[in-house]
Amino acid sequence: MKVIDLSMPIVDGMDVYPGDPEVNVKITHTFESHSWELRQLSMGSHTGTHMDAPSHMHPGAATLDDLPLERFFGPSRLVRLEETDWPEGRGLFFNESVGIECFDRLAALLPPFVGGELSEELERALLGIHIVTYTGLQSLERLPVGTDFMFYGFPLRIVSGDGSPVRAVAVVYD
């Protein structure tokens, strides 16, 4: 078994989508002052590696707490645009930029989630049909091609959340 971390590190001042809140990570308690260490985090719900709930782009659509936990993990596959057969019943990930031209194909398969570098137009369309999206992923090139793996990308339990940073992990079985 191989575990692949697909998550970006969260660091003070990291790059964010233009207009999103800045990321601030500050040490507020130290071992010397309190006998423990504690950080204060300030960031937007779409910081770094994150998932998007349908409510992110569609008013009144499902929020994080409307979605069952089963929507955030499951069998998955890295697929390529030029492949003719994408599998059904799995999360689908792309290691290349993907645009709206893939929407009909994805909509026909209805994967529980899609991840990768998705255009805003594609992301909006997928969320509109309740397909959860994962963006800000890294190390996708380490995923096997043509072989299933288990993906885990649990969001924080944010009430009425439109999205959340995640620790995205792929588990590949030999």
C-alpha cells in the first residue's frame, strides 16, 4: 500500500485566488508563555487544497452539512482527456487542465466527485448537478494511470459551508 498526499501545505501569506481572504497563520501561545503551542488560523473556505460544495456557486444548493460523508471519499481513477473510456461509479481526477468541453461526458457518468485543474465554467456546471469538486491538488502525477485508488478528502464540519480546506489523500494498493 502506498499513501500519496495530494494536499498543499497551509502557510502564512500563501497565494490565494484573487480577491479571496489572505492566509494568516500566527503563533499565539508558546511553550515559554503557556507551556503549550497554539496557532491562530485565518483563511477563506477555498484556501489551498479544498473541496467545493454546490452552494459555492449556486444559491440555495447543498452546503457541506447537507452532503453525506460518503461524498468525500471512495474508489477513484486518474483519467486523461484523450482516453475513450472513463469509468463509472468512481471519483475522477485529471492531471491536466480541464474545461467545459468535458461537461457532457462527466455529466453522463455522474461521478461522486471530480478533482484537478478545472475551469471555473466546468466547476460551476459540475456543482450545478451536485458533483463535488476538489481543486488545489498537488502531486497528481504520482497517481497510477488506469488503476483505481481510494481517495479521501474530508472537509471541516462547517455549518452551511460552501467549501473547506481538506487533507486530500490517495491510497494505492499494490
